[in-house]
Amino acid sequence: MPSDIDFCNAAGLLPLITAAVDQHVDQHSDDLRLLVLDLTATRFMDSQGVRLIVAVRRRLPGHTRLRVVAAPKGVPSRVLELTGLRRDVPVYDNLAEALREESRDGSERDGGERECGLG
């Protein structure tokens, strides 16, 4: 994800994210079970970033889970906390943690489902 997510670029990010998800689904005959948005390189995010995450979540297939990675002391993490979005979308401190948690959650699933990370 970019270093800033705000009014200037948030609207343009949604089609890029949905195109990446669609491409992944088209290239793999299996279901996408997890999308991780990696905000660790994002230094600034305003309410448009929150709207972007909500819009991405709404456009995902019902069986696909969304997770966000954000630096614990970074602006995006604080914005997600203040807006309450952390209650609806799991936020992790790093990508390894988000994927490790998914492997625990997915241990009962068959091995055919895939993950997609965007960072």
C-alpha cells in the first residue's frame, strides 16, 4: 500500500485492489480465503483510508476474510482504533503474525484455498 492514503488517492486504490483480487481468483480455480492489506509502509491515513478498507471488505466474496497489518505506533493503526474499525477487521502488528494466525484458523480447511496479500 502507498505511504499516504487520503482524499487524493484512496478512490484510485479500490479498483487496483479489486482487480488484484479478481486476477487472483481468475488464475486459481480455488477460493480466496484471506486478503491481507499491509499498511506497514503507510505513514499517513485519513478517513478516506477507513472508507477504502470498508469498501474492500464489502466487495470481497462472503467466504473471504480481510486482515490488516499496521505498525502498532503508526498513524493508520491509531486511525483504525479511533474509528472503531479494529473491532470489525482484525489488525496485526506484522505480516507474519497475520499469516500465522490464518494458518491456525485454516488448519481444519482443505489445502486448496489460497491467500492474497497486498502491500
